[in-house]
Amino acid sequence: MTNSPTVFIRPIEKKDNEVIAALIRSVLKEHGVDKPGTVFTDPTTDQLFELFQTEQSAYFVAELNNVIVGACGIYPTKGLPENCVELVKLYVSKEGRNKGVATELMKMSFEKAKNFGFTSVYLETMPELTNAIHLYERVGFELLNHSLGNSGHFACTIWMLKNL
């Protein structure tokens, strides 16, 4: 699943757990949102391979020159409307930004969601992640005025939905 000579996107493997958890926490810390109510303190952040063994879920890892620089997936969060899945844990390191990594990760996630039969994708984020919000809007997400589902991430105050 290559997307350019240097970016390689693949499904998560068990050996990725520690590296991806560190990447996620470093990005949250960089933006000042390393706080409760986010994936920073979510215990599943340290066991993403295991989490994404859940039916109708998928998680992808992006490597740039053999170094993990990002990850993203879809998860059937409880409480979401029928045929809706959540885009989850999209994080890209400084080294992976502005290279199309996040867009490619989302494309893979959207394709997987369609393959599973989902017709819409939901996400939650925070105002501090301005660049991510602009990216989400560019790929077709629209703002909602309330949350959907039961993610448990109470610090997320921006909710968005995209039809596939």
C-alpha cells in the first residue's frame, strides 16, 4: 500500500503500540492539550493494536523513510447513528506534516469505512488543533452543534461529520 516513493501506509501491527502512543502524546503535548478527557489519558492509547481488532474497525500507520510519522483509523464507537463510524486517533508528527500524510491516512480510512458499509464518518477534536480542523473541512467534514456517540473524550468540543 504505497502512496509515494517515501510514504508507506500499512495496517497497525502489535510492535507499533509503543511508538504510536508516544507519537500521539507528543503531538497533544506540542499543542497544549495533553489533558484528561483526550486520548492522552485514554488507556487504550497504549494498546491500539488490540483495540483495532474490534469488528468493523481499522487503524493505519504511515511511515516516511521507514520511520512512523502518523496514524489514523476508524472505530464503531458506541452510540453513533446507524451506518456511521468514527475517524479516530489521527496524529502526524512534525516530520510527517505538509507531506500529504494525514490526507492519505484519511483516504485509507474512508475507503475501509465504505468497504464495511458505513455511509458517514464522525470525528471529535479540539479548538487548539486549528490546522487539523481546516484539513477536515477541506476533505468534506462539516461542523455539528453537538456530539454523537459515547467516545468518553469530554475535552473535545468540536464535532464534525462527513458523508461518504
